[in-house]
Amino acid sequence: MTDNLPAPGHGAADAAADSGPPSAGGWGSIKAVAGSLLRDRPGIAVVKALALQNKHEGFTCSSCAWAKPAHPHAAEFCEAGAKATTWELTGKRAGADFFERHTLADLAGWSDHALEAAGRLTVPLRYDACLDRYREISWEEAFDGIGRELRALEPDSVVFYASGRASLETSYLWQLFARLYGTNNLPDSSNMCHESTSVGLKKSIGSPVGTVDLDDFEHCDAIFFFGQNVGVSSPRMLHPLQEARQRGVPIVTFNPLRESGLVAFSNPQSPVEMLTPGSTDISTQYLQVRPGGDVAALTGLCKCVIEADDAAQAAGGARVIDAQFVAEHTQGYDALAQAMRAASWDDIERESGLSRASLEQAAQTYMGAQRVIGVYGMGLTQHREGVLNVQMLANWLLLRGNVGKPGAGLCPVRGHSNVQGQRTVGITEKPELAPLDQLARQFQFEPPRHKGLDTVGACQGVLDGSVRAFLGLGGNFVRAVPETALVEAAWQRLRLTVQIATKLNRSHVTRGEVAYLLPCLGRVEIDRQATGEQTVSTEDSTGVMHPSRGVAEPAAPTLRSELAIVAGIAQATLPPDGTVPWQAWTADYARVRRAIAETFPHIFHDFNERLATPGGFARPNAARERVWETESGKAVFTAPHGMNADPDEVPTPVQGEVLRLFTIRSDDQFNTTIYSLDDRFRRIEGNRRVLLMNAHDIDRLGLQAGALVTARTEWHQDDVRREVAGLTVVAYDLPQGSVAGYYPELNSLMPLNHHAKESHVPAAKSIPIRVTAG
């Protein structure tokens, strides 16, 4: 039975009493896609593109990283994916003439949405300080100028950032270029989201990635969601969820907001649901956990299971935990069990914001199932104790053997379309995670062995001046990181910035002293090289590698592929020694894949041949076979050292003036890309500078819905004043003491040192703030 909680928007002065959350999909989704077609004017090419999106003979979506089935739907794209494709195939252009009309001082006043909406970049550009403009240059001039600047810098003063959308082939070249240059400064967007997964799961089960594949959703008998908004972040996942619900599989959700995609789904490919008011209820129980309360909630769930097992043993009944699995495959159970028995329900309820009865109901669902999938997102990973959050979820699933069997396992849902794959082919600041000895043999050089900079370290280097150059393989780093105001102010002190991109964004307008903007092909576009049209590859959230072939003509004949640009910069920077065939790789990407297979034979053997398999091929995952690549050779239970996932804050704000801010994304955005200022799922139009607040908090703080307020960070570890003014209060259904606001607009409120303790992921889901009128 679903927890009876108010629908989104209730409590607002102007909200109708019977208003409910709009379902994901349905006519609303179709209208949104139609709106993007009118806005972006992509032309007839979009018809062919959408027909081949996420198909084996087509291209992988540049939006989310959700799995691609071997037997796809007729339309294997979602609203978010269609928007990403129309956004990339826009008929608008930002060529040399655009920059002749606009100085950077002018563009600095544009919104993030307006910058990207200017259209596709078409020519290589270099910043002209005298004119305060980007000016067109040739590709050769760009490569030579960048190479000259890089040769004059110390390698460890240069950051090689990757956004998560580049292909496996390009990512492999990127990490090799950085190491040949002499640095492990290879931060990527994983540092901002799922690094807590890589650290936590590695400790718990020996695998840095999840253990679930698409087939598991066909065999599970319960699904639990923790801090993952499927309707916005991975809408194609709604298909297996709907099929599971139609089989009677319960879905239990833990999330501070009641998100539309986890409440109901109207399948746009179902004539019945499109021609009737029909939809599928997704969550059978919805628990609005307080931000930072996940450790406590999972403690309650584990406590229920362990105490039920204790009672069963005392009565001589069947065990509740999988005792044989625990004995054969795990260590640390006794310490965990002792900690769970000792945990107080008063503490659990206070920290989680959930009732004991609700948690016991969820635990009963879990204990009544034999094959359980635990799905989670950044709602777990982006906390000070983000790693512990992940380990607590692993604890809970391990108790009943729900790891390493069909229909069960851990399912972290990644955001960027190849962020997991970039790590797989060597983009990491941690030298112990890269095959440095193999790279040394393969390319006859000595790779750097010291640790490089992650995202937080790169930001610190920009602020203190130790970072002198930033090379960005996609992304919008300045907007995506914490401490936005300080980082943006320091950015112009960089000697060199190089950005490889399809569209203009804030990181290009906030440039270094010497700045290059290099336009690349989008993934949907045909990549023609000397040997013909090329195929690239990506890895999805479930660890499966897929081919991707562009299907649309490039936006301009002057564009180059990301791989060709990386190779061009590398050749202009590094001494010619003949050990790396940059030109041959650019001519034929199959040769890059053979090099990848040589570096990572366990994962990529016969890479080119296996890439032809419909549905792709999976990377080996020992934990799926119950082989635990941990120090002990067993899966590890981790006893928590507390219940607050953000212990540096004022504890459990409910009645005090300090609130917990967690950042969210709208249905009309992908990471820092803002398609429009609307959020139809939350009924917000034309404004992203908002604070969603509980109606009780609005009243007790003497505020009003619709009023303008200022949010200030409550942080005593430094003397930096962090505030964002001009935010509109929106009354919304969320836990008391909690506030929600949009990423990246509120990133300035997040201190750089407010990050996960072991993974350095910014703690964007629980920022202590005060809200005042005006």
C-alpha cells in the first residue's frame, strides 16, 4: 500500500486541493518533445536520428547512460533523449560572425540557457584580448598554439578534464596524452557524482560498479529506489519498471520529493494509455526520507531484518537472513548485527524523518522477496558520508544474499552517457587504478606514478594558483563545480584554457588568459575519416559496451571529431617518437580499439569483433559470480559509525533556523545544459531561481510563498560568505527542515570542502543554509 502523502505542490497558497503529480511520459512528454522541435529547428534529419537512437545500427544517446536493450522498442528514446538530440541537431549556428557581433563582456551577461541556445559552434576560435572576442583561426594554428603553451608549463600544473560524454576511443587517447605529457591530473564528472560508488562498492563487494543488468529486471520480485529520479535522469528505465509493476513486483521508493516518474508513468508507446487516462502506478510505498537521513533509514531496514532473524532463531523457525550465504561469502556480520541491535528507534526516526511503522512495512516487503534490486543515484552519493550510504545499501542487500544471483543486485544509475566507460579505459587521477605498467610496455615511456588532481583538487588548484592550465574534453566545469562564485573569479587567472565543445557555455565565456574554443562533432553526426565512416563505443550503467554510429550530416564541414582534436593537440605538444600512431588512429578507430584491447585484455579482448554483437558485450564483473575481489576475498559488512550522512552540519534541523538544502534538476535540463526555464513535473514555469520549502517551515520562519528571499550557507570552517539572493519561495511537499533548489544555480552555496570524506564527491544533497526575507 502506498504511503498516503500529499502530492507535489500541496501547501502552496495557489495550489488546487486535488492537484496531483503529473505522470511521467504520456501526452506531456510528447508535447515537450514537440516543443523542443519547434525551439531547436533541427530539420528533417531529426526524424532519421530519432528512429536510430539507441539502436545497434545507430547511435547511443548523449543524454543518460541507461542500458540499451538487444531488442529495442520501435522508439528507443525518451523525452530527455529526444531533447538532447534536437538540441544537438539544432539549425542555429554560432560561427565566426556570431563572435564578431558579441564580446565576451557582452556574453558574460547572458544566461546559461541563452549561451547554449545560440547554436552549434562551427569553427576553431582563439580569444583576442585586444578585442575581447573569440576570433576564427585554422586548426593548425590552434594545435600549434596549444602545443606551444603546454610545452612551456609544468605538467602537474595542467588539468585534463573529461565530462563523461566522450567515447571510449577518445577517452583512451585523452588519458594516454595526459600521461605521456607527464601528469595524472585526470578528473572527470564521476568525481562529482558516483565516485562514492566506486569507493564504497569496491570496499563492500570488490567491484567499483553495479552488479545488475537489464535481464535482472525481468526476474526480480522487489525493487527499492534510493535518491534516484528516474523520470528526469533515466526515463527509458520506466519501461522495465512498468513491466515489473504489471507482474505485481512491489517498488519501494526513498526520496525527499515525490517525483513524477516514481509515482506514475503513462507509456507514450501504449495506445491504451495514450487514448485513455490510463497510467501505471510505479511506487507501491513512497517514503520521503530527510536529506542526509539515508544512513538512518538503512539502519532501520537492516535492524528489522536482523531482529526478525533473531526472533526466528529463538522460535526455531526458518532464518530470515541468508545464513549460508553470509557464512560462506561475507565477513563482518557480527559487528554489523551488534550495531543494528543497539541502534535506537528514536534516533532512527529522528535522523531519517520516517516512522518506525513505515520502515517496518518496507522491511516486510524486502523480507517477503527472494530477488531484490537496489537502485540508487546521487541522493546517496553526494553526502559527507556518501561512501557509507553506499556501503549501508550493500549491507542490506547482502543480508539476504541479494548480490550475485539473477534478479537481484546493486544498481547505481549513472548520469553522463559514458562516464563509467571513461574510467574503464583509464581516465582516473588514482595511479593504482590505471594499468601503468602495461601502458609503459605498450608505448615505451615511464608514466607518472604520483596521484593526480580530482575535481575538488583541481578547483583548489585554480583557487590557489597552482593550476595554470585547464583542458576540457566537453562539459561546463565552471558551472558544474562547487564554490562557483570563487572558482569563476579565479578562472581568468589561468594561463591557458582549451575547451572541446559543441555549444557555447559559461566555461567558455569565463576564459583563461590564452583561450581556445574547439568545435567538435556531436555523437549523432557522421564521423568521416580517411578510411571512411567511423564507429565509436560507449559503456552503459550496467557495464555493457555498445557501438555508436552517427547518422546525421555534420553541422559544418569545418568540425572535427573529438578523437581527431585530441590527437591533433597531442601531436603538436609531444615530441615525435613514433610509439603512438596518432594519425593512424585518427584515420581508423578500429586501430584504437585494438590498442585498448592490448591495454585491457581482460575487458576488451576481441573488441572490434564483439562490438558487432546486438545488445553489446558486458565487462567482466566478478561480484555477479560471487567472486569478491576484496582484500579478504569476501564481501564485507560495514558497521556505521553514526546515522547522519552529513555530520558536520547542525544536527537534524527541524525546528531551528538552519535548513538542509539539496540540489535538484528539472525535467528540462541535462546536467548543466538548460533546455528551458520550465519544470512541468513540479509545475514551475519560467523561473529556476526558486527555493522549494515545506509550508510549515515557511510559516515558522515568517516567510510567504511567492516572496523573494536570500539563502546563505551556514558554514563555520572558513570565513567565506556564500549567498544567493533573489530566490522565489515555492511551497512544496518535502520533509520539514529541508529545502530544494536547482543545480547549478545554487552551486555557489556549496563549500568546496563540503564533500564526501573518502571519495571527494561534493555533498550537494545536504548543504546547511539559512533563508531570510529580501
